Amino acid sequence: MGCRLKVFLTEQEKLTLEELRKAKDVPQRTKDRAQVLLLNNRGLKNEQIAQGLNWAISTVRQTLHRWEKVGLVGLWDAPGRGGKPRYSESDLVYLENCLAQEPQSYNSKQLAKKLASERQVNLSADRLRRVLKKRGRRFGSARKQPQEQIIS
């Protein structure tokens, strides 16, 4: 068994971690990591901390190592590694303006071609339809409005 990993915190660091643990706008993972540091500083063993939080011991150790290497910044997660959006908000606003100003109605394939040719943004027709649907936008011309009923 290796050496016990112990973190020594200053009074200011303890106060910061306590405030971080109670903050409302901080992710739960970050609060848990602050809790790990405070428990370690109080003398609890890594196995006890892991059992109390229902974590793996290696996760507790990793949190302690991140604190030693990076400090407070190490408590937050790194940005996601997933795929980034291929379109921007301005591209969607452009399409909505086209739908509102032009009398022609479009389907999703036509909008995808328009976006690719005029803005160099390549989205499939299916993906574009889902994005616009999520924004609450229907296809076709925005000028089309239901005809008023004539009451006689």
C-alpha cells in the first residue's frame, strides 16, 4: 500500500471550499470535489471518503491530485469533447429572415441547399428541420396567414 495522500488547506482555502460547497450556481460534481478536499483535510482516509460519497477510491485520489497540481480551477470539469455545432445563431436568423421576406415557401432540402450555397454551412435537411422545429419555426412563407372568415 502506498503513502497516504493528505491535503493541507489554509484557513482561506477552507472558507472558499465551504462557500463553494454551498453555492447554488455551482455544478454538483464541483461541490462534491470540494467536499472531498474538506473531508481529507479533517483527517478522513480516502477509503472512508469514497465510501461516504459512493465513489471509487481512484476518483478521490484523482480529485486530490488535481487540487495539488491545478488548485481551485481543477475542481471544475473541462469543456466537452463532443462535436461542436456546425451552424451559428446568425445562420438560423438568416433563414428565418428569408422565410419571412420571400414569398416562396421552402422545404427542408431547399433550405439546406440555400444555407450551403449562401452561407457555406453544410447541414442535412433532416438536421436542419429538427433545429428549426426546436426553435418553433414552421417551413413555408411567413406571409401566409389564415384567411379571415366572412360572417354573413
